[in-house]
Amino acid sequence: MTPSAADKAPPETGPHLLLVDDARDIRDPLARYLRGHGMRVTAAADAAQARAAVETGAIHLALVDIMMPGEDGLSLTRWLAGRGGPPVILLTAMAEEADRILGLELGADDYVVKPFSPRELLARIRTVLRRAPPAAPALPAGRRRVAGWTFDPATREAIHDDGRRAVLTSREARLMAVFLDHPREVLSRARLLDVTQGRGAKPYDRAVDNAVARLRRKLEDDPAQPRLLVTEWGGGYALAADVAEGDA
């Protein structure tokens, strides 16, 4: 099912919510209700649409139905947590107690049981958003070069001198910007989480490792033997190259 034009173009103000539910008779009225209370809403009918929405825009909170055809909401919650967010509120059926518990263990922040009151859900959304830390800072302006790559924060694209191109997600771009700001400096996982996570996390959360692995697949000649983004055992990661400003 393809999202409507309204789903694809949320208003410009308010927290940006991702609403994932395969039931259109729930998804569309709920999206209208939340928009009427100052929220931006991108609606998705399945996990694939939800993943695409997360890759293309900053999401402040996800509302995820557990029972969906294909990839279910628990798998999507695990994927979101592995990327470092956004916070998740599960939409569950009364009989799904074991799934609710598993969802919280996977990283969900809260849940509501269907049928639920939209007013209660709105209150829970506001509570979770109040607990979340401020949004990550914007990327610095200006292109920078490292190891044959030119990184453009305006397009989140890296272009190699040999013609290779890599488009980074917003989280990958923030991570890359931190490495470019601190070349040849060991950056701890805890420090990198401040940029990539978007909410509180344990210092050794796998979100940083997963994000670095994705960057390596896009930028390294051999991701299994990285020479650009290197691991410092017991310390974190480092950009093992010098950085220059501009295109030259």
C-alpha cells in the first residue's frame, strides 16, 4: 500500500512522528488527529516504507504496530534501536503481553493497547518526547576531503576521485562529520553516541558499531580490513587520515 500525498508531506512544524500500521482505518484517522494537535506525521503501511522514511528524514518518535504482514513491528523496533533511535511506542493488541515485554526489551520506550484513546496516546507521545535529549546539531557547512573522498554535507554525498559515489543517511553523515572534525583522534563509543543516538544509551551500545560498519561498506576498499575508519581496541574508533578543506 502506497502512502497518500498527505502522508509524504507532513507539515513543517512540530515533532516529526512516524506512524507504522498496516490498518488504514486506524492509520489515517490517527495521523489526522495527531496533525491536528501540532505533530508532523509520516504514515507507513509496512516496515519497508518505515525504513525508507527513516533513511530520508529526521524522525523524532515512531509509533509501531506489532502485528503487521511481512516484517512485524518487533523486528522493525530492533532495527530502529540498532540504528540508535528514534524512540518507539508500540501499538499492541490486548493478547500480546509477551510481545509487549519483548518489545520493551528490544528498545521500545512505551506501549499502548488497542483499542486506545487518541488522547492517551498523545499524552504518552509528549512524555516520551520530553525524556528525549535535544536533537543532534546540524552538519557543518563546506566540503571536505579525506583519502580521495570529497564529502558534501549539503547533499550527504561522498564522491571519490575514481568516480565512486556514496550517499549517506543523516545519521551516517553526522558520524562522518565528527570523524572529519577530529582526524587521527581516538573517539570513544560514548562520545560518538552523543551524535548518532539521539537519545540516552549505554556507552557500548551496538548502534555505534553498526553505524561504523555501514560507513566502512560505503567508503573502504576492503571493509573487512579497514584502513580509513580504524578500530582502537578498548578505546573506540579513529579516522586514520588527514582532512583538507574544499574540493582540491
